[in-house]
Amino acid sequence: MKIIDLESHFFTREYAEHLRSKKDVPREVPEETGLKMWYDDVLFVFRSYALEERLLDIGEERIKHMDAHGIDMQVLSLSGPHVQFFEPDEGVYWSKRVNDELSKVVKQYPSRFIGLACVAPQSPKEAAEELKRAVTKLGLKGLVLQSHARHEYLDDQKYWAIFEMAEKLDVPIYIHPEVPPSPILKFYEKYGFALAGPVLGYAADVALHTMRLIYSGLFDRYPRLKIILGHLGEGLPFWLDRIDFFWLKKWVGKKPPLERRPSDYIKANFLLTTSGMSFQPAFMCTFLALGAERIAFAVDYPYEESEEALKFMREAPICDSDKEKIYHLNTERFFKL
């Protein structure tokens, strides 16, 4: 059965060198035992040199890894911290540099890699134009956005040119977690990345951002917009009934001005991946809430291990036809492969 990994991350060497050269955050600081990626003056995440080398490998060695595990294709997206943290001009410049390099890789290995562009939403007009260039000129198939742009969520209409362009091009947007924006981050900093990262901060931030996008009316304005969320939807399938609270309770006098219930947009516009979530109870919650048509296989490589993700999927208590949808058919549908 064909297998597509919908979330696999990379760095270019030039981008990594830029992060190491920066004096302001985000910056990467080499130390004897590894690398410290600083997000602000008190919050950092430690990365080993071995992990960094796996991020930088987007050629033959990565393909050998894929072959060893039976993965036919990877969807490549820039690892965090993204260009969304940079000053606007810096972000625009580096988004173009990264997209140019990614385009070379997917053109060299067209049967093995799909590329997601990065843009700098802090310059919305330029970001929309870069997405257009990345898709129409460079052959990339969609867009990855970190959850906020310099500590602002993208439900503000000043950012909607990006979503308008994505709908016009009919390409999906992967909203990937990042540490929460600074007004929220202060409540995590006492416990550092151990709380602000995958344990809670990532999911809480993307779930909040997603609900803000829904409440803003974004999907009423752009009904054909396609959004991808990782980690089995960042907890939203568990809350799928609860997020319709204002539509379900007769005693509620006023509900947000939307054309549909919030859950309807998730069922119609979203694809959720298994990245980093090899946990059968969470998978079954998502499967029962949304069905196999709204789930896609992903590893979150190299932060997660391909072997573990594949074993989890093989053991999932669902039929082979549903597994085929999850392994590759849904991704092919979303990306029009």
C-alpha cells in the first residue's frame, strides 16, 4: 500500500547558518553537547547535533530512510522557528531563499518529495505574492504557517490576502504549532519548553488559533479553503460537540455570526494528520468524530520516528480501505496529486 508522510521537516544549511548568526531571537546557539534554539530571552529548546543533521538531510540519505520504512513520499515543510518570527523584510527575504532551495529538491526528486512553501505573514501582501510564485513558478504544492506571526493570530483581516490566494490557487495550508505568542507565553515560561512545546503549548495555541479563524468568518468568505492540522487536530476532535455549544443550547440568546456551526467547518474544510500522535484512544476519537476521509498519515520526521508511526497505523483497529484513505488517498485528494 502506498504511503505518504504528510509532515516531514527540514532546514537548509543557509537558513540554519542564519539562525546561528542572529543576535536577536529566534537564534540558534551551538554548545558542546548540542544546540539551544532561543525563542525569547528565557525560553529555549535543546536540539542534538544528530537531530540537526537529520533536518539538513533532504537528499539521498533521507530517501534511504524512507525506503527502509516503506514510505513512498514525504511532504516537506520548514522546521521551526519560521520566518514568521523575523522582522518583515528579513522574513520576506528568507521565505524566498528557502522556497527556492526547496523547489530544487522537489524537482530533483519529484516522485519522492512534495514541498510546502513558507511565507512571512507579517508582510501580508508580499506573503500572498510569494505563495503565488512558489506554486505557479516553483512547483510547490501548498503552504505551511506557524500558528502566529510575530505574536499575532491570522484571524485579523489584514492577513486574509494569504488565505484568499490559497483558495484561488486551490492549495492547502498546514497550520503548524509554534510556542505560544508572547502574551500567552509568559504563563508557560516558569516551566520552559517542557510545557510550552508539544506537551501542551503547541496544541493549545493551534486549537485557539483555529477557533479564532472559524469565528472570524474566514471560511464563510473563502468556503473552498483547505486547512491541515497535525497531531490529530490539536485536541479539537475531542471538543467537536462542545465547540457547537452556542448552537446546541436553546437558552443561549446570541451566537457568533457564522453561516454554520463551528464543527461543520472542521468537517468540510480540514484534514487532520496523525503526526506525533501514536496513541490509539486519541486516534479512535478522531476517527469516530470525523471519519477516515478527514485523516492523513504523517510522522513529524525527524522529531518522531517513522518506525513507531507506521507500527501504530498498522495496528489501528480499522479496515484496510480506511487505512488506504489515511495512508495516501486523502493526501492525494487534498493536494490534487
